[in-house]
Amino acid sequence: MPRRSLPLRAAVFVGRTLRDELYGIVVDPLRQLRRRGPGALLLAFVACGGVIFFHAIAQNPAGATAVRILGGVQGDLPLWLALLRTPVSLYVPALDLPVWAGITQLFLAFALAELALGRLRTLAVAYTATLAGTLTVRLMIAMGPGWWGLGLPPEAGQVLDTGPSAAVVGLFTYLSVVRRAPVVFFLTGGSMVIESIAKPNLAGREHLIAVAAAVVLGLYHERAHLRRLFKAPALLSATVPEGPPRRSA
């Protein structure tokens, strides 16, 4: 039987990878949705409703001030106030970006994550990715300019955080790690790297930090999952009775 050529083997590998990713990222969550019903998308609807609500009331000066007070997180805020506003900042969109395009990404990220991971883990990953960006930027501002480009000038503390986009990036990255989806991972993480190079700003740094935090969370989950798998056979063998003792002849 002739050996297959390298391009053919590469095409087969890519096809299998895409098939597995399609099942893990799309098909399995859709089956969960059919089994559990629309109630399984509670987080996705709440997230999109919150973004639409805050975007609507921010269209006038008084509303914009209220949104900034409730969910505007900056690096120069006291730490306790930044932590208090961070959960609300998940629903505060960037006012200089088209909100409707962002809502589509937000809904997909929360919907797929909620169906694949569950409600509590989705919230934990989204909040951790956002909080990691917020706290790391504060550290960069404290470092000051220099430090091989890692530090930030003090005026960066007056720029608003990314809002829900860091949570979206974190959820897609985490999903790609735990569902072993390299194409989704490179589309998510790679696009953030390209963004940070093409347009170096505070948002690009926070997105990269969100990607890194999600990777760490995903790898930690996979490590814990492997530990449980290795312990399971040992526990089963320890609980299986050996049978009655044999009588001596």
C-alpha cells in the first residue's frame, strides 16, 4: 500500500482537527441547548441585556456620568473602588466602538461557555480574565515607563478598561484550551497579538493578559482532570473485594 504524500496527510490532519473542534465548540453545546432549553443561556442574555442597557443610558451626558461612576474602571482609581466596579464593568461597552458588533461576540462567548462549562465556571473565567487585566495594568503603571516596554506612564491610569471584551477573549481562549481547539486558540490569541502589535494601546495589553490568564486557568483545569483520571483506577482497585479467603488444604 503506497504511503500517502505529506500534503495529503496534512490535509487529513487539518480535517480531523476541524471536525473535532466543530464538535467540541459547536455541536456539543447545541446538543446541551436542545436538552436544557433556552434557560441554559441565562448568562448570555443577561450579559447582552446589560451591555444594551448601559449603552442606551450612556447616550446623554448625565447617563454617561452615571455609567462611568457605576462601572468605569481606571488604573488611577483606589484599589477598593476598582474592585467594586469591576463586576459592573463587564457590561459597560467602549463608547468609541460599534456596540452591536461587540454584542454578537459577547453573546456567542457567554452562550458557548455556559453550555459547555456551566454557569459558575463561565462567570469565574470571565471575571478572572477581566480582573487579571485590571490588576496587571495597575502594576504596569506602578512600574512606570521603561522596564523593557512593560511599564506604563502615569497618564495610562486615566484610560478606561476594556469592559466586556476582556471577558469575551478569556472565555474563547479557555474554551479552546479545555476543548483542545488549536484553531480557535490561534484565532483568538493570534488576533490579540496582531492587535497589540498593529495598535499598541492599553486595551491590547489587557487582551493579552486575559488570554494568558485563561490559558493558565485552562491548563490548571486539565491538570486537575488528569489527576482525577489517574486516581480513579487506583480507587476502584482499592474498593474491589478480593473475595473470601481460601481454605488451606
